[in-house]
Amino acid sequence: MGRWRPPAEHGTALITREGHDRLKAELDDLWRVQRPEVVRALAAAAAEGDRSENAEYIYRKKQLGGIDRRVRYLSRRLQALRVVDAAPSDRDAVFFGAEVTLEDIGSGELALYRIVGPDETDAQRGWISIDAPLARAMLKKRVDDEFDALLPTGIAHFAIVGVAYPNG
């Protein structure tokens, strides 16, 4: 049996201006700062002699490979992404970039989420991917609309309490 795997599902190619700037900064840091440091350390480790038992050399080779993979990925991904930095014409409905306040109808708890691209999700900040089931379920909804979302814990019932767009 071969090692063939089906291609990975590609996320939506949307990103906010801040997310795009952050990815560009990461690419720049990897290419201009981290990679040259690792190359210098690798050269120093290689100069120590026998590479087959040189742990520093092996570690630096793996580290360089990881950096190069990330640089290739970011270079391709940044070209494919479309920056969305304008609020939609209908600012009362939920679309990409919206900050949405939800009420869990079952528990009465409020939660704030921002719908962002898959490359910039951050659970601690409440930033969820537009590809996430919760985000998909709330798209095009308005304040006071109720909806159901299929979450990993089961079906949950929510009501939209507020919709805002931070950059506009």
C-alpha cells in the first residue's frame, strides 16, 4: 500500500488586512532573521567534523527544513489570499470580518466572536474561521435572529445580540 493521501482541503482564501500583514511579517522574519541564524549555526556544526553523530548538526538541519517548508507555504499562500478590509454594504448582517455577540439560548451566556480567515484563527481572542460550523451557521443573520449550529458537542441554539465591523 502506498503513501498516497488525498489532497488537503483548502480553506477559504480570505484574510483581514491585519492577518495579511502578520503573515507577511512572519515570512520576512523567517527569511531575513531566523534562516540566516540557523544557516550560520549549521555551518558551525558542520565544521566540527563527523556529521553522522553530531546532534547539533542534525538538529539544525531539521530546523532549517522546517523554516524552509514554512517559507514555501507562506510564499504560496500569500499569493492566493484575498485581503478584505472594507465593511460590507449591509452592516447589519453577519459577513466576513464581523464581530458578533452571541447568546447561547440554553445557558444564557454571551460570547464575542470575530469571523476571520482560516490563516488567522485564534481561540483565545474569539477569532473563528469563516469555514467553522458556527461561522457558517451565522452568516447573513441579523440582530435578534436565532439559529442552530452543529458543534463538536452537539447542536447548539444561539441568538445574535450584536453585529459590528471593527474597521469601518
